[in-house]
Amino acid sequence: MQVKCSICDTVEAIEDDSLQAKRLRNRRIHMYLCQDCYERIEKKTYERHATGDFQLYKEKKKKNDFI
């Protein structure tokens, strides 16, 4: 199966029966990132975590009075 990286538009081939290929076929929301782009994003994310300014906003859950 040929896939295209969403960021750098490089075309790569992955195995047809791999888990990643199955996810891309069945769920159109999933996007493919080449290994270089994935590592670059991972590195920059860890750098933002290290600064201390990075915050993950969790969804506020409503309290259910019946439970």
C-alpha cells in the first residue's frame, strides 16, 4: 500500500496487512506521518514539555447527581 505523508508529501510503501495500513483504510481520520516527520514532532513536543509552559487541558466532566 502506498501512503503519503501529510506534512512533507513524500510517498512511501507500507505492507498491506500491517496494523497501520488497516487503520488508514478503515478510519479515514487517521493520517500517515513518515518517520522523519514523526521524530521531528516528537522531539519538539518533548522540548515544549521541558519548558514548563506546556499545558494539557483536560475535558471538564459534568457531575451527575444521580450517581
